[in-house]
Amino acid sequence: MPFGNSHNQLKMKFSSEQEYPDLSKHNNHMAKVLTPALYEKLRSKQTPSGFTLDDVIQTGVDNPGHPFIMTVGCVAGDEETYEVFKELLDPVIQDRHGGYKPTDKHKTDLNPSNLKGGDDLDANYVLSSRVRTGRSICGFCLPPHCSRGERRAVEKLSVEALGALTGDLKGKYYALKNMTEAEQQQLIDDHFLFDKPVSPLLLASGMARDWPDARGIWHNDNKTFLVWVNEEDHLRVISMQKGGNMKEVFNRFCTGLTKIEELFKNKGHAFMWNEHLGYILTCPSNLGTGLRAGVHVKLPNLSKYRQFEEILKRLRLQKRGTGGVDTAAVGGVFDISNADRLGFSEVELVQMVVDGVKLLIVMEKRLEKGQAIEDLMPAQK
Amino acid sequence: MASSFARILSSKRKVGILSLVGAGSLTVGFFLNREQHVNAGAHVRRIYPASAEYPDLRKHNNCMASHLTPAVYAKLCDKTTPNGYTLDLAIQTGVDNPGHPFIKTVGMVAGDEESYEVFADIFNSVIKERHNGYDPCNMKHPTDLDSSKIRGGQFDAKYVLSSRVRTGRSIRGLSLPPACTRAERREVERVVIDALAGLKGDLAGKYYSLTLMNEQEQQQLIDDHFLFDKPVSPLLTCAGMARDWPDARGIWHNNEKTFLVWVNEEDHTRVISMEKGGNMKRVFERFCRGLQEVERLIQEKGWEFMWNERLGYILTCPSNLGTGLRAGVHVTLPRLSKDPRFPKILDNLRLQKRGTGGVDTAAVGNTFDISNLDRLGQSEVQLVQTVIDGLNYLIECEKKLERGQDIKIPAPISQFK
């Protein structure tokens, strides 16, 4: 629960030992970094909007661990969180993002013509292609901490900006609270509708407050470009289509994002970004590009190959079920996407997915014919 | 409010204060400063006007939504209690949970004792609606834990399977579960289990901390139906009561398993007296004795329960103000429960039926949980007597129906005595 700064004063009358959370049974990035000494050092601080250390870590205290992945265990309430609590968040970021140092600089590259190939992933194997990221709007608190007024202002601004898109990006906004039954069913059938979060990781951070106020979905008429408003971040931007033309998906992604950024700038609002952390999002795991580029691909043979996990690791790829994070694969179809978010540019990450998936399909075809694939084992990227 | 704080600071609570404050003079200074803040809480961060922040309650059906007009919201949204609790925090659970299929929920909680004062403009309306017209502005709540006044209360075990009385108590000076810090919650635990350790005779017992419990202890508590689990109801989780689970939560019970205290679940403490069979009189006697003994033990250490003469015992949810008491039995009424007049009879007797799983459950077979409807405006003795008299009537009806005789709907009993 986001507490105002006045409530933080209450905690200060107790000693740091008395307030320090019991993390003895915990296994998340926050728990690994937050020693009693660090807690004592940071607990009197707050961001200008009043976000405190305990607000940052509440989700990690309430959720000791996750069966499949090592969770982050902290969230940002505003842009300044990453600065004020850098002594906690820098080591968390370093651990989560493969050694990314506090002094490192992140490259942003949203020029789609820098992507080589990617328009010809074998459609016999690749069922669909998708690229997503998130964006936060400067001057507004993030979902764990925003007030109703702020969230509504984010929605209003977003709807205005998106309303100015033209051509194949022209579309329509559906507010969650005004949706008709028919609209709702259509969005579900299109796999566009997001629901109130149920994951305790999200609920414990306060992101679901006031649901469904100021939440909604915008998509273009072609149903290939989609924006979620006020779900886990201010904006989640998704470009997707059936088949294996990742290049076209990425083109649209970059064009759309660039246009949207311009429209927001015209209204006097930039996206949160800095040269160390790239794009600023609620969860530290999504910093940098916030980008997940992935495909749904049939790999029934390769997925049973004893070195499947190792191959993915070397290609810097990650597998998920076709329901997304926290789901299992169905019928040999996997969601394969980039594992990294920070320290590589958008183009570099999509290139890794394109090149990596190409190789996986070659391997799958060999295994289908009963041929060996050891000679194809990639080096660690 | 300044007067009650002066009383606390000057009373024999030095031990409690020092244990909270530690050695630093800075924090002692803060404590003394706190008294000045009693009437003027710190200002809330506000960038948007109240009209931009007012929640959308058009699809809502709870007591908070019925009474929180834009005008009331605007009046209260900038205020905080001395601890920093705000209106937005108090109403969050009601904003996030528009309604409940079976009952009209309250839709707001208190973060501390002062919430009921600072946000009186909304709490008083909610209290009035929830407690059937009780007006905190001009009525007083009677407290009476003298169990010797009870007449009857020993029921035929053919009908009454078990008897139970529960209430809650809050420790004055510490924030309530929606708002408490980890240190405050741990302090509640320390104060309470320290007091419970002083209970003797049939009340002597043991504390089981949720964080330290072993598998065997856990299984035993489940088998005894004593173990409470992390709240899953969004009504509770949206209010922030499940934060830091299971830190500083636990269950205490006496060796005879007839007196039970929950620590830091929905309230600082929930106190339960129960036994199999129909001896409600004995259950209530133990209830009163146990409560009074615990109160004496915490007072020895300079602490007291939250209580005032307008609202009685102060608890997290406004629905539990006054006595916070629910006295009930599991009773089998195979014929009466099928009679179409049953709901009206219960209503006039000011009783409520639930399933044997408690609130939000349905009855199994012909066994019901029957308890008092009211919490505020009548004393503990009055409410338990109401349950006893009412049960006697219900059992009489059942017996009449057994004999083929007809039954009558009783005249409605008056609500505020």
C-alpha cells in the first residue's frame, strides 16, 4: 500500500531493528541486497512525491519467492525512486540484468532499418510474432503510487495522443469501465483484453487500486498495434501479427512508438528516460528497452532435446508457455523471446530473436529427419 | 483528543514508551512533539483538486459509497490523523470492492483510533447506517461484562451443538492492522502475549507464532479448527491488513482449548470463548473473566484497550464497534428452518443466521449458526441475553412443531434499550 510521507514519520519513532522486515525465508533480488545496515541508511528517505523505502519493498516482503523465476521484489513509485534508493536498486539491477554496472550507459536504437532480415521466419513453424514494451510519462507517479487524479490525467493525455494517430495506426480507445458487453467479448476474442491483476506480486505493490478507473485498451483498426493504459505501467505498447514477419512487426513497433512519443512531446510530456537506465518503468526488470520480442513457434522435437535450455541460454533467449509468463507450453508450441532488457538496444535484442529463432528452426528440422545437431551448437552470445 | 494523549504520556506507561523509543533522545523529542500534532495532522500531498480525485462510486453498493458525497470527500481529503492516516487509505477497500452478493459491506476501515474522530463526518453516517440508526453524536454505548447478570443460558444439547462468544480488542497507542508499521505490529504481539502469559488456572495457555510454528503444531491447530490463514478476501487485502504476512501473527489458546486469542489478524486481537454443547452461560462467564483478566494484566504494564463512551471498543471495521461481540450457537432446527416464517422470527428476535462455516457460508443440513445481529448500542450482557432468550424461543418453536402444534411470530423486540 502506498503510504504518504506523513505516515513515514510514524515509522521513524521506532528503531531500524524494530522495523526491519523478516527476510529469512525470502528468495528474491530485494531480499538478497537489503541488509539491516542498508535498511537503516535508506529508511528515512523519500522521493519528492513521498514514496518510501517500505513502499518500494512491500511486494518483496509479502512475496517471499516464486517457483519458476527469481522475482525482483521491489517497484518504483516514480522516476526519482531509482535515484533516491539507488543503493538498493543498483545492486538489484546489476544482479537482475547480468552485471549491468551503476556507471554503464544504455543504448536506445529504434531505427527499424538497422534490423537485418527477420521478414522470412518459416511460417510453418512460427505462428505469430510480437514485440512489446512500456513507456512512462514524465511528471506522473507510477502505478504503485499514483493517485486517482494522476491516473486519470495519464489516461486523458494518452487517449488524446493516441487519437491523433493516422493511416494504418488509426484506432480507437476502449475504457475498461465504459465497455459494452459486445466490445468486451470482441476484445477477449482478439486476445487483447487485460484483466484486473490477480498475481500477488502486483497486488501487493498497490497497482490494482481503484480498478477499473482510468484503465483501458487502445488498438488500431487493423488490430496489429495495441496500447494498454494504466495496467502495470502507464503504457504498454504492443505490435503483433500472425506469421513470421518479425521485421514488419518491428517496423510498425518503431514507427508507432516514435509517433506516439512525438505526440506526447507536443503536449509537453516526454517519456521517462535517462542514459544510464534507458526507459524508466515500474518494475526494475523492465528497464532499458522494456522490450520483449517473441514468437509462438512449434518446437516439439527440439524442446525434448537434452540441451534445449543450454541452447536458449547461449542465444540469450527465454521460453514461456503460450499464455505468457507463468504458463506452461501446450502442444510443443513455445513462446520464445529475448531474455535481456537492459544493456542492449532494441535493434540488438530483436536481432538476437530473429537470428536465434532461425537457428532453432534449422535444428528442429534436422531433428525431425533424425539428424544430429551438435555441429550447430552456438557459442555464448 | 489532546486530553487522552496527555493521559497516556503521564500514566505509568514509561516502560512501554522506552521500549518503543530506544535510547535516542531525538525520538523522545518526537514523542513529545506528537502531542502538538494531535489536532493538526501533516498536510497530504495534493496536486489535483478534490474533484479530480473523487472516486467513481456509481457502480458501488456499500455503506461508504452511500454516504461519501463529493462535498464530504472535499472536506476530508486533505486531513490526516496524527499518525498520517488519510481518507483515501480509509476508503480504499470500499473503492476496490463495489459490492458483495449477500450483504451490504461497510466499505471503509480505520487505520488508528483517531480515524474515527478526524473522519467523523463520513464514519458517523456509515456507523448510523450499519448499526441501524445508532447516532454517535448524541448516544452513549453501554459496556457491561458482568456475566452474573445472565439468566438461563444452558440449552438442550439435543438442539445446540456448540456455543461461542467472540469479540476484538485494540491496544491504545498503536495503529490498527490496515496502517500499522512492522514495528507496531510486533509491539502489539509483544504486549498481548506478555499479558496472556500471566493467565492462570483454567485460562493458562500457550502462544503459537505463525512464523515459528512447526508442522505438527500447525496440523494440531488445523484439526482443532483454531488456525487462521492469510486473508484472501479482497475486502481485507485491499485495506492493507495482510502486509508483511505472517510477521507478528499468531494464535494463543488455553490448555483446555476453550479460550482462544488471535493476534494481528483483522484486529490487534480477536478473543474467543467456546465449547461443545449448549452451556452459553459458562462460555460467557469465561469470556468476561478472561477479557477482564487480560485487561488487568496489560494495565499493569501501562497499556489499555481503545475505548470511548460514544463508540465503545474501537476496532478496525466500523461494523465491530461497540461490543464487537458475536455470541452464537450451532443449532439444529430441522422443522423450524423449513417453516416460511423462520426469517421473520429471527428478524424480530434480532438474530442472524449463517452457515456453520461462518460469514459467507451456507448452512449444511439443518444446522445453523445463530447469533446476535447488533453490536453497538447495547451492552455485552444485553446482547448475550438477547441470544439466550431468542434461542429459547426458537427451540420452543421446534418442540411445538415436533408435537404438531402451531407456532407464533414473536413481537419485535426493541433495538436500543
